[in-house]
Amino acid sequence: MKNLLRFLLSIQLKHSKFVQQVNGFTLIELLIGLLLAFLVITPLLGFMINILSTDQKEQAKANSEQEIQSAIDYIGRDLQQAVYIYDGTALTRNSNSTAASSGIKDQIPPVKSATGCSSTATCQPILVFWKRKFLSSAITAPSSTTDDTFVYSLVAYYLIKDSSTTWSKAARIARFEISDGVLASSGINGNCGTDYPNDTYINSTTYCPKEGFQRFNLNLPGAVGITQQMNSWKAASKDYTQQASVLIDYIDQTSIPTLTTDPKYPTCPTSPYGTPPITPTLSFGSYMGFYACVDVANTTAQVFLRGNALARLQNSNFDYSSSNQTYFPTASVRVQGRGYLFTR
């Protein structure tokens, strides 16, 4: 009997040791392991989060820099064909029977409404000019081959800041253009509508003027000089059907200081043209993201853009300051129009 009990006890002891071995770590060992894992993984996790956040910020900066440069290049190429550039004074005056005090404010969007720019509170004209627009294969030569031609068009760039959910909460720049049709040497007058009763165009469906377009008059009675003649331009009676198309989003919406003595207030550098040197006229809206300096006499404009990469990363508190200026890339270009006015 004793031998049997001794045998059973030995089996139980062996079984207890085996069970203890396969049960794994003790609770204390597990707690120590978790603590060590926490001490190692937490700094690594923070490091990874920091890397991802930095990468996101750098990507936002890079995107803004690329878009700002592309936009300024586009505007520069557009300005190269300019024949006349309006200064800020013309853009803040309404049309007037007195040529010396006339402007075009009420002849262009947003006062004369267009899709994408219909409110004076949210859409402000910054850069407006006449240019020669190239049309490929628009006319037929005597040999029945097609040939290229040019027409005049009015181009306007706007600074827009509204509550649209389609675009960012920062500002954006939109472009608006209306152009003339291609005149024919003979044919039936008025084939492009009642706004042009004395004109004949080569095609009443393809090459008519855009709705609202009207050519400028360089022989306007009472207007002295090209500035007064251009400032007296009036749109045709039809409503605009051309829309203001967005060129670039995420433009700085930081308000322009109210005092001209404020160091942050935009200023215009002296023009290199003219003797004595001319100080261009500042053309601006309510925000620092887009303004221009216009030298009317020399058909020259210097355009300034400032983006807002911070608005890509957060939905509030993204105004410009000295501490976050790296998120606000800038670009500028000075262009002298190479186009010319054709007069008969």
C-alpha cells in the first residue's frame, strides 16, 4: 500500500512540474515584458507619427510652391500679348459720360455679372487688360487654304474669397475672358446679332463675338489720349455667358493692412521704364494673396502672388504670420506687353 501511494505521489509531482512548465510566463514576468515593450514602442511610434506629419507639411509646401509658380508663369505668358493694361483707378470707377473720370468697374464682372463672379463682396478684379488673341486656321485665303489671324480680347483676373464648399477656405484666383469674332470683308451686316448691326463676321456660329463683348473706340469724342479712350469702354448689352474659371486655389487670404504706413502694406517698386522713372499704380483687393503694380504708359505690369499651404493642413487659424511664413510661398513677375493696336 505504501508503495502504491508513493508511486501515485511521484506521478502527481511529475505532472505538476509539467503543467507548470507549459503554463508559460508568470504574471510578474508578463507585466515586466509589457512595460519593456511600452518603453521601446512608444518612442518609435511618436517618431513615426512625427515623420508622417513632417512629410505631410513638406508635401503641402511643395504643392503650393509648384502651383504658385505655374500660375505666375501662366499670367506672365498671358500678359505678353497685352496691348493695354488698366490700372487700379480704372477698376474702381464706374462708366461716366465724362471721359476723364470714367472707369470700367460696372462694365465687367462682378457688377455686370458672370458665372463664378457675381458678388462685389467676394469677387474683386485685380488685373484687367486687352490682348491680341491668336486664332489658328480661322480664315480662308484666296487659294482656299486656311490662315491664322488675331482678334482683340478683354482678360480679367479676380481674387475670390467666399464660403463655397467646392474650394478651400483660403482665397483663389479666377480668369475671365471675352473676345471679338473674326470680321469678314463682305457679307450681310448684323449676322451675329443686334449688338453688332454694322459688322459682318465670317461665320455666324463659330466666329461671332462672345456675348457682352464690344470693341474699344480709339476715336471717341471728348476722350483725350488712349487712357481716357480705354477707360470709356462699355460692354455690349447682352449678359455675359463666359464664366470666371478658377486658375489656382489656396491663395493667401490674410487681410491687407488698413494703414498705408504699415510695413506689411503692399507697395510698388519703381518702374525701370521712363525718364524720370515712373511709380506704377497699385491694383489690389482686400487680401495679400494677389495684387499688381501697373504702368499704363509702358503697358507693363508686375504681378505678386502668395499661396497658403497652411490652409491645406488645417481648417482654421491659417492666416499669415512671421512664425509660419514658410507655409506662404511667393512669386512675382514683371511683364511688358508686346501686342500692338491696329488702327485703320
